[in-house]
Amino acid sequence: MEKTKRITAICGWAVPSAWFEVIVQSFFPECNVKAVYPNSPGNSKEAEQILRETESDLYIGYSMGSLWLLHHRKLIPDKAIKALIAPILSFVKEDKRGGKTASVQLLYLLKTLKRRPEESKPIISFFAQCNLSNGENLLENIPENDILIEGLEFLRDVKVEGNTSEGFLSYLGDKDPLIETDLKNHIPHLEVVSGCDHAPDKMLKALAERLQWNQ
């Protein structure tokens, strides 16, 4: 009898791990899925601990989670399959690596979270922009404000080259509001999913069809 495959899914910014875990599980019903939200995404010791505790057959990085996987790629077991959905090489537009967000927009959001941590409108707006369903309901389970701030600082400060994605399966929606499809210039093997925005569903479906683990 074949051993049940294990999946570790690294969340996008502000995405509750429980919600993301359910989404991933729906496309890989025969697998054991664990979704993780890094509290300190730039911290290599935390990354090493996460990867040690969640040794898996497949690692999926979604949005900020994709940058996390690329940034800590040397810690991922060589034998594991690695996949990026809505990949980020650099979040900000000025770096010309696929990001659509101006650095001033990112800094504004960062300042808002620091000055008015009780303010939920920017996060609801972000969920709406990404077409994540029931954005207001997601608010109940998002990470603590200081963790959200650290995630934005990670997106502000960390960037990787396109060639770091070699060996990763990579998927991007053609209607993604945060990432340009010209990211394919940096990731030649990137698969662009038609009719897909930043929500993970269609990209996960494409990945599941590629791997055919449920058949």
C-alpha cells in the first residue's frame, strides 16, 4: 500500500493557515496537508524549524509563502517537490520583477498597521483585491498585528532572482492584480492560468492536475 503523501503549504500574507489548509486539502483529498504561517518569515532559524517539523513530499508556497520558499530554498529537502502559486520574486513594482505594488503603497499599509493596529479596513480591502472569499470572516483568524507587520517588512526587504525558481513548479493567474504576467521573463517555465486572479483555487487545481496524486 502506497504511503500517504504529505504536503506543507506556506500561507500568503494575512491568509489564515486554517483557511488555506482547507483550500489545499480540497484539491489533494488523499494527502495529509499542513498549512503554516511563518511568524518571522525572514528568520532562517524559524524556517529551519518549520521545515524540520513538517517534512513533506510537496511544499507549496502561496504569494508571500512563495517568496519564503525561494528565500529559504536551501533548507528544503532535495527529494521534495516544490511548487509556487502566485510567485513573488520582489513585491514592489520598482524592482521590475513582476510586482505591481508601488513601494509607497506598501509603506502606507505598513504605517497604517503600526499606527492603527485596530483598523481592519486595509486588510479587508486587500482580501477583496485578491478575491479571497468572505474577507470579513477571514479577519477572525488572521495573525496578530505584529506578525502582519513583520510579513510586510519581509515583502519590503526581500527579493530573489528568477533563477532561484529553477526546480519549482510555478503557476500564476493571467488576471492577478498583484503580479504581472511578464514575470514569465524571469521564470521561463512559469505556467499562466487562464481566467485566474490572486485567489489560490485555480492554480492549486492546475498543480493537482499536473501531479495527478488523486487518481
